[in-house]
Amino acid sequence: MSELTLCNHCSLQIIKRRAKKESKEVTIIKNIEHGGTDVYVHSKSESIDKEKDFAAWFMELSSRCCC
């Protein structure tokens, strides 16, 4: 990994902070079809629209920083 690139854990933390500022919720779902993990940001009162609310895909998502 490049020194200038954030790890997936840190990227997810940024997504969560932005979502919190917008009063939105972050949902993490394993992608059975392609592998990895999908991340969705959506309103707390609405269900997930997989096309509209898609925020990121991570091949692997660690539980701590790897930067």
C-alpha cells in the first residue's frame, strides 16, 4: 500500500463521519456475488436503495487501521 493511500478501515471511518454529519446511517453488507464488502449510506428512516445509496466496495475490511 502506498504511503499516501488510506487503508480500508480509515476510509470507512471517513464515510461514517460524513454520514453522521448528514444524519444518515451506514450499512455494511457482505457481497455474496462478487466477494468483499459493500457499504451503503442512507437515511435512517428509509430502506437501502442499492443503486442510489452505494458508497464503497472493499475487498477486505480490517477491524483496525493498517496505514
